[in-house]
Amino acid sequence: MGRVADLTNDWHAWLQSWELQQDRMMRGREERFTVIVDAVRIHCGESPRVLDLGAGPGSLAARLVRALPGASVVAVERDPVVLEVGRHALEAETRIRFVERDLADPGLVDLGSGFDAAVSTTALHWLDRPQLGRLYRSLGAMLRPRGLFLNGDHLQPRERSAIDHLATAIGEGRAVPDRDLPPEQTWDGWWEAIEADPGLASAVARRRVLGFEHPHHPDQPSLEDHELALTEAGFSCVGILWQRFDDRVLAAMR
């Protein structure tokens, strides 16, 4: 891996640098991915049809198709920049189909039905509670009976105890400080380099128009909000499948 300036127009290098900076921020990220892939395999078999919500450049989608020889994934993402990286870097993975859509769009059901599983990692916190409820109701129509839903994210309880705060502090303390990393392995450095790549100028411009400020609204869903919305959407079994400090995989079966 070269310095950031060497990544221009190298899609595989862009994807690799994305993976590095994400791994730095989320130290249990690979274990979380492994749990999700294993759960899909065990519950759905080796050839599932999977919907990946907020797929980014296809990190989880790529792991699913490489681990499950018959899997196919519809990777849904709103950000035109990470979509561009994923489409180019993973173009050889013909079992991944990228779709540019907003997860807040109530018309997601037109992506199809009969999916065996829907998965998401570090994406649904962009939605407020009404949007999350609409999404889960859509999933209720898109998944087959006993279909599986898995959401990996930093899911916080509504009333956080002193232990919850301690878990968050321990998890955050295990991240490598930005000052100790090359630029391409930091969040800000990665995006600064992306904006300097002429091959991504159009996607960057579209991203600015769409607006991608991280949400800090008071209506951001809690863990209990996710559980309730899934239950109200018709999922019969909802619970935590895996946890590392405040990083959780929430599972539900239709």
C-alpha cells in the first residue's frame, strides 16, 4: 500500500485503504463480519439471496460471496463515492449487484422479495425512528418466511448505565490514534484523498449535493427502538446475537 497520493484511479487500493481505516476505527469489525456470515450460512445455507443495506463499497457483500459459493447479494448504498469504489473494485464479483438507493426511501420493496437474509453494518444509525420503522416494515415484505435480519452497529440502550458508558470507553480506547497512522488509514485522510482524485470528481460533487453530515439528531434510534420496530414489523424472534463492548449484532427472524 502506498501513500494516499499513489491511490489515484487505483480502485483496489481505494477499497483496501477503506478497509484499513475502518478496521482502525472498529477493532472488532472482522469478528462482527464473521459472526454475520456464519449466521447467514447456518440459517440460510450455502446459496442465500441476501440484501445488504447501507453496503458501502461492498465490504460485507464481498465476504458473503467469498464464503458462500452460491450466495448472491443486492448491495444497497446511497453514497455515490463509496458506490463508485465498490463497483469498480469488485466488478469481478458478479454475484454482487450494487444499487444506488436511500434506505429512507419507502419504495425499497421494489428491489424484490423472497430474500433469505438482510444484513447491515454501521449504517442504520443514519435513520431516525420513523424511517427505521418504515424500513423494517419493508423488510417484512421482502424476506421469505423465517428470513433472517442482522444489524451490526454500536447499538446503545435508551437509558445508558455506568457500565454501558464504561464499555463504550474501553472500545473507543482500543482504536489506534490518528497521529500514529498514515493518512490513508484515517477517516479524514481517506476522504481528503478521495476528493483529490480526479477520477472521482463527479461522484464527490454528487455527494456534496446530497449532503452526508453524520446525524446527531435527538431521534436517533436506541437499541430498544430497533427491537420494538422489528417486532411491530412482524419479526417473531428478536435478540442480541453477538456483542463486543457496545458493538452489537442484533438478529431477528421473520
